[in-house]
Amino acid sequence: MKKILITGANGQLGNEMRVLFESYSQFEFFPTDIAELDLCNKQAIDDFITENKIDYIVNCAAYTAVDKAEDEIDLCYKINRDAVENLAQAVSGKAKVIHVSTDYVFNGQGENPYKETDSTDPQSVYGKSKREGEEVLLKNCKESIIIRTAWLYSSFGNNFVKTMMRLGKECASLNVVADQTGTPTYAADLAKAIMDIIVFDTEKQSFPAGIYHYSNEGICSWYDFTLKIHELSGITTCKVNPITTDQYPTKAKRPMYSVLDKTKIKETFDLEIPEWVESLKKCIVKI
């Protein structure tokens, strides 16, 4: 039986991975968060992998507070780069790694969906730390897959969908940025895609290392996203007003355009990716 270690198992994606455990009884899962496994301790990682004979690691652990990262620079790099380097060095030659990264590695000034081969140019501390995390993983662990995703939400944890549902019920009106374009990603769909990749490897003995992009299908703005959240939640008393990025200043710079090209992951692993509206419906039913 192949053994899968999940790091960051208490986060949005980690919790969605937990939901899948019963559906994949051919694997043994080891869900961990910092209390069970500190990724800043390379020896602890090495010991855990060796003792439990881990075959795959799905690294969902990350520092994701984009604005706070501008102030908590050391902590952000410690989690998004240094911990990934520890993981990569500890597992090299022992286990295969699937690591989750972000659209923030791009500058967001593009006009066409970003391919894996497009040059990176992160504009925030968070984006820079995640890009450096990618680099140290690729350098230290040959059997690794990086999945960049965007606009992640779930029925677990705090996220944009839950915030807009709450504010929609509390407020008579909301101002939401309408000039940033991307694609929402339901963490449950990403979790399923990760398991599809692992199953693909166990069945075909093929683990094509490298960088891949994954989000749901379709394109929208945060404003469009909010309108759809309210529509599907039955919220009718809140007026949503479109505003520009300039009207909603944030500490960290956000990508204006962060649509990801998913051709590579779909063709390599024969994946079907749901439309963002269909996935949003499923999530809102759960919430």
C-alpha cells in the first residue's frame, strides 16, 4: 500500500484532501500540520518519511496572508521557501512531491492565459517567496510536481466566498474590484486533481516532473465572482458596486490578470476540469 503524507492538512486544501481519504482506500494517508510535523525541522521530516515509509508528499502548507507578508517577511520566507527546501532535501530519492504554488509568481500584466513556460516576475513578498519555494524544490528534488493555482476557496477555513456571503447578509451595499481578472478554484477540485496525478503514477509508473497550472475553467473578475456568490446564495438585499483597484488600495500588489493556461495538466494526466460556476454551486450547498 502506497503511503501519502499531507502537510498543511488543517488548511483549505488540506481539509479537502482529508475528505477524499475514504474514496482512495488503496492508499494510507498521514495528515499533518505543524503540531505533528514541523517543516522547519529537516531532521524531523527525514525521520517521519523514513519511519512511515512515505511514497508521496502533498505539500499544502503555506503562508498565504498576502498583505501581512509585506510586514512578516521573514516568517513568510521561512514557510514558503525554507520549509520547502527542507522538505525537498529530506525526501530527495525517497518520495515524490506534489507542491502547491500560486499565480502570484507572475506580474499580472499579461493578456493571455499564463503558460508554465512564461517568465515569472512576482510583485509581492508572498509571490517572491512562493517563486523561491518553487526554485529550491526543483533544484533539490527531481521527482517533484509543482501545481500553480489561483483564487482558492472551500467550505473549510476563511476565504472570499464565505466573506462575501457574510457581508452580503450584513451590508446594504458592497464595493468589489472589477478590473482584476482570473479564475476561482474550488479546493475540492484541486484535491481531486492531485489524487488523479498520484493514481496516474501508480497505474502507469509515470510521474512527469515539472510545473503545471490548475484552476477551474472560465474567467471572471472579483466583482463577477461576488455577483454569482450572492445569486447562488439567495442574497438579494445587498447591492454590489464595481470599483477599480486604485479605489481599493492594499499593502501587497495584486495581479491584474492571473488566468492560467491548463492545457498541460489536462493533456498530461487526462484531466477534466469543471467550470467555476458549477463548482461554486457545489461549495455553497456545503457551506
